[in-house]
Amino acid sequence: MGFLFVVQSAALGVGLAMDAFSVSMANGLACPHMSRGSMGKIAGTFAFFQFLMPMLGWLAVHMLVQYFEAFEKAIPWITLFLLGYIGIKMIWEGIHRQEDQEAEELSGISLAMQGIATSIDALSTGFAFASFSLVKSLAASLIIALVTFLICAAGVLIGRRFGMKLADKAAVFGGLVLVVIGLLIFLDVF
């Protein structure tokens, strides 16, 4: 595992983290007064799932290949459902929020659903790791997770900044972003 391995893993992490970045930004838009701890929780959740999914893909290659192939066709549907549900919920809450009511923090379940939805495509990355040893696969997944954490933290910060400027429309806009991301992933455009 040399320098080239680290650079390739980091580049893979950037590619895999783009949808998580967009969702992080939508979360920042929806809750512009979010605490640093919540921002870390969001970035950490996305990083965790971006670490977990390639490792599960690696395990699938080594243990359960025939079962994974059937599941792979359901990935766009699962992503569309999860992001669509969360996005529509954010839009609903943004439209029906009282003027003086503060945006609610993202629940743990909603955040986990976002983490799964944005990293489920990383599951197939484990196929690329099929020739890797367990240690090398873990190292690549950790690099991907670190890159994802940094990108998602930046996404939340950017979303917060614009969320403060958009104020009352931020939750609706953030929800629309999630629904659009879900549709783009479903249509294999993202």
C-alpha cells in the first residue's frame, strides 16, 4: 500500500461522496442554526456508511455473490424511496412550519436512512476490492470514509451559510434537493 494506493482510494472517496455532499448541504439548508456536534454527527454518519458499504461489498464477493446480484437491481428503488420519503417530509415540515418555529434537528433514523441511501452504490465498490486482502480493503474503506467526512462537513457548512440567507424557504429547498437526488440516482444520472 503505497502513495498511489492512497491517491486512488481518496479519488474513489471523492466520487462516492458526491451524493452524500449534496444531501449534507440540504441538511445544512434545512437547519441553518445547527450545532457543531450535529454537523459532526451528519458527516460522521455519511463517513461510516461509506466505510461500511464497500466492506460489505468485499464480503459479498467473497461469500455471497449470487445473493448480491439479485439485491443490486433493487438499489435504485431503495435510494429513491429513502431520499424521496425524507425529502417530502422536509418539504411538508418547511411549508407547515410556524414563522417562529425553529427547524428540528435531523433524527437519528432519518440520518441513518440518508447514510444508507447515499452510500448504497458504494456497495458495488467492494467488487473492485475483490482482489484486495482484508487489510488492504479496510485501508481503502477508511480512506474513503475520511474523504467523505471532510466533504460532508464542507457540505453542511455551505448549506448552513445559504440556509441562513434563505431562512423560511430553506427546509423546502433542502427537501426538493433530496427528492431530485433520489430521482437522479434512480434514473442513473447521478
